[in-house]
Amino acid sequence: MSQIVDFAKDELGITLTPGQVRAVTDFEAGKFSQAVWRWGRRAGKSLVADVLVLADAVLRDGLRAKLRPGEPRVSALICPRQQQADEHVCNIASMVKSSSRLHSMLVMQTTDELTFSNGSVIRAYPCSARSIRGGAWSSCLLDELGHYVDSESGNAAGDRILEASLPSLGQFGADGWLIAISTPLWKSGAFWKLCQRAESGRFHYIHHMQATTAQMNPMIPAEWLADRRREDPDLFAREFEAQWIDGASSFLESGDVIACVRHGNEKLAPTPGARYVGSLDPGYANDAFVFGVGHRSEDQLFVVDGVWTWRRHGHEATLSAIADVCRAYKLARVTTDQYCAVPIAEGLRQRQITAVVTPWTNETKSNAFASLKVALNTRTVSLPDDPALVEELRALEATPTPSGRTRIAAVSGAHDDRAVAVAALLSQGRAGGATAADVEASLELVHQLQTPVGSRTRFGDLTAIPGVPRYPLDRL
């Protein structure tokens, strides 16, 4: 049995799961100096990290022989964000205070540090390489290393952290612990490289373990996990099975897209009594101007009734055509993003249609496409038999960005105008359409987007309508 496992149970009152016991026992028994553990979500990564850090601080007093008199021995814990680092310290402090013996050893507690009477210090850091240099570390726990991102290094933050932390362990040689516990993200970055190194078998001092959520946490119901798998197989594979996702991959499964197409029916005629929603994806120059209409059926299936596109049709003619579609489906309101919102809102207002401006950000776009993916996987959306739309959906690509976010867009050289309009339409349909509060917020946003009368815009033209900039509408 493992000394650390016994310590967790007897001193802290924590019973680790069989999967967690196996990981800790194998690491301790094998006298490894490094561990690379690729586990699914809710596998107890943070709990195991806290137990290991505390065990290092209070059980390995023999390591003081490798320090100068009075030099603190640091057990370091590095997290993606400062808030997570503070939470780790708070959780470890609670463990300490649950034991009278450990509590008596606690000399000082701050938001990011615990100091003990044996000269050990538990210190938590956010993933900034500049903040962690210096000190003698007997352990370094890298919590969620696969998700390290900072403002200086972007996705390379994990690499910089490893470069800065490894020298701090050098004073303890093979007794220094470097333990990375994370759910995987992309096949790139520090955690991917560590896993590749561990799986190669060439480094005898590295313990490697890949485990699913189900294997590590038997408390998660199998039925719940099965539902998550049906909703998004790719996300489930990464988040709950701890499998790697390619650096760039198709965002939607072709089979899911095709299965949701109602063949032979590109546009549906208006149905009396149906409550329709409409969404615009404005496009100028090289992009198409797209308008989608949809409704929720009685059996809660979201139906995309049709997608209309115009390319270089002329601004006024395009808005008139959109207004005609709105009247056919009895739509008094439609949503649009912030691009050219002022002339579009003004032009539709003149046609008795209210344009509700909903800013399209990286976050709202990601959420909209995530909802679309779930709807396709669960077969709760009906798509028109529109070859161009189907092709755009099948060609969407998910790629990591330097900021650590996932970018969802068409592959290089392709278009995603129809796909964006459908994602926005489905997002609006799930929310039940635009509310009066949305309209009020939209009016305020349009007001903010207006430019002073007679001022020049970035298009180098004078305003034509008071407060409304002239856009290159002749290039539609």
C-alpha cells in the first residue's frame, strides 16, 4: 500500500478512488521522479494534486538535508489562472485544519501560500513563467497543463513554465517531483510533448497513465456520460475519454449534417400559427448577404425553413428582398450582427422591420456553433436541402488560436456565410427570439455605432444620412 494513500485516508479523511489509488501507488512504488497523467474531466485531478503537494510538504522531511540552513523547501502548484491557484491553497488549508497534528504545524496562511513549522512552504502560482523563477522546489504539480495560456506566450505558456520550473527541482535531483495532470486539448504544446515523451518508453523515470472519467470517478452515472457522448462525440472523446484532438479538425461530422437534411425540400412555405425567427449575416464585397428563417415545431424540432443569399445585389434591393421574405413569414423582427449594423437597421426600419443588433463575438460564435453541433448530433434540427449550406457545414474547421480559444470557421479559401446564419438562427430560436429588452439594447448599440454628421469614416466617404456612415454598398 502507498504511504500517500494511507496519509490521505488516515490523516485527511479522504478515500481515493481505485483509479486514483493505482496512479499514486504506482508512482510511489516505482520511485518515479516525473508523472504525466492524462485523465478525463471530473477524474479528481485537483484533489489528487492537493494530496500530493501536502504529502510532499509534511512527509518528506528527509529532503531538508539538501537545503542550506533556513532555506525553505517549496512544494509548488501551478494552475491556469490565479483564481484556481487560490482555490487550491484554500482546499489544502481545509485539509490541514481537519487534522489536529497538521493544523499544529501550520505557521502562516495567505491566499496563495501555506507555511509549516518544518520549513516547508506550499505555494500556488498562475501559469506565468516570470512569476515562478527562483527557490528550491521539492515538487512541482502542473494542474491542467494542457490548458495553460497567458497574455505573453499564448499557447506556448506551458513550454515556458516547464523551462522555468525544471531548474527549481534540480537541487533535489531524482527526489524532485514533476507531476503534470491534465485533460488533453490539442496535439501541440507542452502537455502533448510530455505525453509523447512518456509514451515513448525511453525515459525510465516518467510514470504515464491515461484514464477516462468513468475509470477514475465511479460516481459519475454511466447514463449521464452516454448522453454527453451522443451530444458531441468529439468533445466527449477529449473531455471524458482523455483522447487527443488534432490541431485542426472538422468541426461537424458529415454524417450528422446529412442525416438532418430533409431531402428534396430546400425552402418550406409559411405555416399558419408557427412562430418564426429570422437571422441576418451581412456580407459585402466577397461575402454573400445571407438571411435565414426558422421555427420550432410542435415536437420541439428546430426547423430551418430556408436560407436566402444575395451577392452584389445592391444594398437597397437586398433589404427590399429581405423585407419581402419577412412579410411572407410574418416576421416583424430579425437579428443581425454588428457589421454595418447602422445602415442595415435604418434600411429595414424604413421597411417596417426591426433589426435587433446582437454582437457576434468569439464567445457568442463559439456558443452558437456548439449548440448547432449538439442539435445535429441529437437530430433535433431540420436543415433545408441546400447543397451550398450542407457543403459549408461539412467544411467548418476547428483550430486552436494563440490565445488558447478554438476558432471555428471555413477552411482556407472557402465560405461559411450560410453556416454562420444557421448557427445564429438556431441560437436565436433556442432563446425564443428577440425580446423587448433585446430591442432596447440594440437601439443603444446602433446609437453607439453612429458617427457624427458629416464626419469621415474608415471608408473615406462622407455620411449620407445624419448619424449613419456610408458603407461600400455599391460593392454588394
